[in-house]
Amino acid sequence: MMRMRLLALAAGLLYPLAFAPWQWWPLVLASIALGWYCLHGIGWREALLRGWLYGVGLFGFGVYWVHVSMHEYGHTPLILALPMTFLFAAFLAIFPALLFAFTARLAAPAPGALLFSGAWLLLDLVRARFLTGFPWLYPGNAMVDTPLAGLAPLGGVWLVTLATVLTAVALGQLARQWRAAVPPALLALVGWGLAAGEPFYSHVTPAGDPVPVALVQGNIPQDVRWQTTMRRATREIYSDLNARIPEDHVVIWPEAAITEFYQDVDEYLAREGAAIATRGGAMITGIPWRDRSVRPPRYYNSVAVISGGRGVYHKQRLVPFGEYVPLEGLLRGLIPFFDLPMSSFTPGQPDQPNLQVKDHVMAPFICYEIVYPEFVRNRSARSNVIMTISNDAWFGTSAGPHQHFHMARMRARETGRWLVRGTNNGITAVVNPRGQVHARLEQFERDVLFSEYTPVEGETLYMRLGGWPVWAFAALLVGVGAWRTRRNKDKEQEARDKEQG
């Protein structure tokens, strides 16, 4: 029994290797298949433990980078940062624990493949919405560079995830009983076949000529960028980089490029924007925003069009502890991590318009807003291009920034839109509608990425329908799986009764 528990933990540890910076995508199939293999012949209590161990491996390795922001930049002692990161991973591990226990409870002693696959997707949906949501490391995101990603314009990452889990479970079932692998294998093959029809699901066409873009990567170290003594140097860095930009470019500065409120630096930004405008361009920047029209004043993490268009967007999905502190009255002052700079933001309203830039519309997303599939789908429907800005310097040289960028690429595939991504120190890049990297800068370099994107119009089927058809199908799989299991148990009981009779 201990050996199978260790196998469950090891299977979870394999999972993050399918994501950047490693991107060994077959390992997500191997991980899920091994987790599935560990479920057979056990009761729900043992399944709960094995599922939790699987989740500890998955999230303990998958989000280990959280301790970097807490320790290196939040000044929390390592002796506290590591246990707090483990507690976060242990909490997230509850989701696979519930998945394993639910499957074993309804389908013991031979867990139902269809039930498991559908329940996986539904719990991923819950994880995206529970509390503030944490839609990180979905299996479908690992498949962005595979043929299976062709399902993204049809059903988003949800459908790619479901096909991925069905494929993995079919492979795992082959090691137990090949006949039981037939139903998930057939559904998985249907999914792989549907992926080949991607052109039929993406009703998107170019809406103009390519637009030159300049993504400015200031590369200002995280441990000094918020210091007041760094403000003048920060302005000079961005002014110098702006001076290198030729005519007609859309210039994008990253999240909180200038670490002062817009209302305190509006004259400086107006000068920079005017200089770009005289060269026929437009300028956009991430900037903290203060609203004193209400009492008490409100503070936002925002992005603003400075010239060549119009619009201001206030971030809606805030990062707990980084941008706001839950139970603030109790936690402020306990440890330095609960007192980070700019950690008292207010979420923006959901009905904010997109940004008008030159003659097209940009859908803006700040930091990890880009990993919420339905959130991005809703806002992108009224846009011609997706823009995301971030400051992943909080996570140093860890895997965190690479995972973030990896998942952002799936949003381009789902919506059929170009995605431009500006960051403080990487990964700054332009991604085409197929989720492929068109151009990128190296991390930790102060430079400007010159590239282009093409505005588009139209919607993919996923943008029109959303994820609910896939969620409904997943619920159907759970129901069918539970019914099949119950029917098999009844037949087995009838056979035993006849033998005894």
C-alpha cells in the first residue's frame, strides 16, 4: 500500500514537467495515467489520501515559485516562506483528493474511466471559481503545441483538457483491462479527430494591415523598483527606451512600469505619449491609479492609453496578498509579506470597455487575468487583438514566469487572436493566433521588442458558445460512468446470488 502511495506522489511530481520551461507534454499523459492506475481496488478513504498525495506532488512542485516572492521580495524568512508555500500546495491538493475519493466511492472496485474524466474537468472549473479562483496548470494548457490544441477554438482549454484526460485514462486502463479502455479510448480518438477540423471552428479573418508594435522591457530589479529613490531613474530608463522607437509603432509599457500613481506623473506621461504621437504611433502603459472622488480613496492596478487612442482599464482579478490582503485587519503587520507595496488595490468594475488604439480595439488583461479562460473569452469578443501586461519579476528565475506565458498562449489559440505581452523583465513576446511564439525577448534584458500583429474580426465557436457545452458533456460522462458502474455491480450481485441459489 505504501508503494502505491509513493507512486501517486511521484505521478503528481511528473505533471509540472509538461509545462514550461520543460514542456515535455507527454508527461501530463503519463502523470494522469499513473494517478488513475493508483485508484483501482481501494476504498474512498485510501483514494482520498492517494489523491491528496498526487496533488501535493503536482502543486508542491508546480507552484514552488510562490516562496520566491514571499522570501526574496516579501522579506519573509525562509523558515516561514517554505511552510506557507507548502500549506498553499496542500490546500490545492484537496481538489485531486476529492476527485480520487469521489471516483472510488461511486465506482469501486474498478473506477469508471468516464466518471473520472468528467469529474476532473468539473473540478477544474470549480478551482477556477472557488474564492478568487486559481486556474493554473490545467492539463489542456500543456497541449498548446500539440495537434490536440486544434480543439481550443471549438471548446477552449476545457475541451482540450477533457480530451487529454480521456487519452491518459485510456492509456492507464490498458495496463489493467484492455476492454474497459475502449469507451475512453473511443472518445479520445474522436477528440483527436475533431482537432483536425480547427479551420471550421475559427471564424476569424484579418481586419486590416499588420500593425508595428514596440514592447518595452525596462528590466528594473524587483528589490529596488518600488523605492522612492528609484523613481527618477525609472522615468529616465523608459524615456531612453522610448527614444529608440521609430514611426507608426504601438508602444506598450508593462504592468506598473512607472511605480507612481498616474495622477502624480500625468505630465511626464503626456510628454512621452506626445513624442510617440508625433511619430504617428500610440502609447499604452501599466500604471497605478488613484481615485479621490470617493471616500476613502480607491486605488487600482490599471492600464491606460496615453496617446493614439483612448481608454483606461482597472484590473478585476486581483492577486490575494500581492494586490489585496484578505482579512486585512487581522493580517497586516504580522509578517512583511502582508505589507507589500501596492497591496491595497480595489477590483475594477466588470463592465469596463476595451481600449481603443489607433483604428482597432485591444482587450487588456493585467498579470494573471490572462489565465482565466472564460474571463478572456468574454472580453475578447469585442476586440481585434489581445494585450496582456505583467510583472513576473516577483518570481525571479523560477518556472513561474514560464508557466504564466505558456498558459497565455492558449488564450490566443482559443480566440483566434494575436496576443501581445509586455513585461518588466520577461517573458515579453508576440504570439500568433495559433498560439505560436512570433517574436520574444530574452528574460532579464533591458530592451525593446519590435514586432507586429494583425487585427482580426469574427469569433471562434468557443467565443460564441463558451465552456458550458463541454461542462454539460463532462457532467453527462459522470452520470453515465456512475450508471455503468452501478449496472455492473448489480450484474455481479445477480451472478453471486445465482451461484449461492
